[in-house]
Amino acid sequence: MEGFSQIAAAGNGLFSPLEPGAGGFGQMILDWAGFFGALAQVSGGLVGLVFVSLTFNSKALGVGSNPLLRALAEQTFADFLLLLLISLVMLVPHTSAGSVGPMFVAFSAADTVRTMRSMFRLRTGLRALAGGWRIAQRFVLSGVGHLMILSVGIELMRGNAEPGLIGSLLFSGIVVLLLAACRSAWLLLVHTES
């Protein structure tokens, strides 16, 4: 193990050994390793289940189907995938705040742009559909989660971020994304069954 730490320390700053001090980002990652391991397993399983569901419900959610349900299915898949990516990034050994921050910004910014494009594309359908507001709520809740993850990334990029603040924002963003994706998955199940 000692050899790996020396190799990581000699790197270009993307991967560095634990930051000094008991309250640093590296210590936070160590403290939360069990949480991110469990999150990786849960989100990976849910990504797989949504993928299988989309495969078996290709008529209801595929090309030529209800565009609102298809967009909701895409959103659900993307939210679970984002949670999987977050957990995998946080499980990389000897990760520094300087490498995690840009990844979180890129992940959440790309997902936010995709969500906004979907909402813009579906705006007339959301207004016309009787349950359109319920579907729009799923996108909004997901967007809140993305903004929380984006703020974590920005704080990490700024440097000297308070680990307690980072941990709270990250946990809150993960819970919001998990809630949004699970609620959307349930709505998809109810709509495709009926």
C-alpha cells in the first residue's frame, strides 16, 4: 500500500494522498466509503432494472409512444445513472477534491442541459395533458438534485470547502435524486400498466 501512495503523490495533482487534517476531503471520503459502496450497488441495480423495463416496454416507451412517458423514462434512467457515477467517483482511491469537483460539475451540468431540453421540447404536451404537472414535478425535483450536485462540484473546485457543508449538500442531492428517480419509476409503472 505504501508504494501506491507514493505513486499517487507523484501524480499530476488529479490523484493525491489524503489531505492533511482530520477534517479534510480525503477523510470525508474514507468516512463515507460504506455509504458510497451501498449507493453504487443500489443505483447500479436500479439502472439495470430501468434498462430491462425499457426493453420490455418498448411499445409503451419507445419510438412513436407517448413522448411524455418516454422523456420521463429517459429522466429516470439518467438520474439513476448519475447516482451510480457519483458513487463510483467517490470510491476511487486517493481522489482529491480538485478532481472530483470538475467531474461533478460536468455530470450535473450535462444532465441539467438534457433535462431543460426535454422540458422545452415537451412544453406543449405538459400543458395539454391532464397529469402533465405530475410529470413536470418529476423533472423539477430532478433539477433540484442536479443543482445540489453542481453546487458541491463548484465548492470543491473553489478549494478550502468545509467538509461538513460538502457532505450535507452531497447527501441531500443524492437523496433528492434518488427520490425523484424512484417517484418517476413508480409513475412509469402505473402508466405503462394501465
